[in-house]
Amino acid sequence: MSLHDDAVLVLKGYEGQDELRGLYLDHLAAHEDGMWKACGAGHLTASALVVDPERGRVLLTLHKKLGMWLQMGGHCEPADATLAEAALREATEESGIPGLTLLPGGPVRLDRHPIPAPCHWHLDVQYAALAPAGAVEAISEESLDLRWFGYDEVAAVADTSVVRLMEGVRARLA
């Protein structure tokens, strides 16, 4: 099964955000290259919010290019067999934390946001990754900083997309 096919199956099984989910599925139906950065109409990306539920905190990265506190994530790569693998790979690479596991239940949210041409849109599929006990982060080349924030601190430092993802993760953890 291709990554494109996996994304279609994941999105068909995703419950909620029906209009946005439909837009993602329409995009993939119209663009065989819709998983890749080279797709001029936009492309799917995979991200994961790294969560430490025992301490009530999340790890955010200060994105090097955007200068914003965000969850870990980015472009899918040819070696990624599934969207979940892509999200977990990105979270591991950008957090430096080995042993992350995805929160069961598939994606937590979808977020479509504009990016500069030539690609125009990121259609992000957002997961949550659970940090193992004693996790120690390590800054990657893509980050200016990494920092743990308490659940209640996220709204003060991050944009609404991250806040909504955080809310979705907390609801799933409850």
C-alpha cells in the first residue's frame, strides 16, 4: 500500500471536521502527488504534539523559519509507509526523544494553513506522541529552542492551531 493510499484510509476513518476532511480527500483524489512537497496545489504533512501526561505538559519547538512555538512535524518522506509513521518520525527527529509512542486512536485533528508559493497549502494531519518516563529532549537543526509547557501555558505562547490540538489531546487522554 502506498503512503497516498494509507492517507486516504486514515482520512476516511477520521471522525470529525467533516468539511476539512472532505477537502483533504478531494485533494488526494485530484493529486497523485498530493503527499509530496513538490505538489504545487499543496500537500499533506504529518505532525505530533509530544505530551507528558504524568506531568501535565507538552513539548513545543520554536520553529527556526517561522519563529513560532509549534508541535513537531513536517513533510512526508518516501521511506514513510504511513502517516502515523511520518508523524512519529518527525516527532522523534525534532524532539530528540527516543521511545515516543503515538496516542492510540489515529489523528487528533486536521489543520489546513497557507504557506508561501510555490506549494500554497499544508494539509496537516495531527497526532499526539506520548513521551516515555524520564524523557530528555535534544534540539534539532530545525529548532531554535525546545521547551516543556504546562497544559495551561500553551494558549499564552502558541497559535490557535496548537491550542486546539492541545485541547483535542487532553480530551482524548481524559
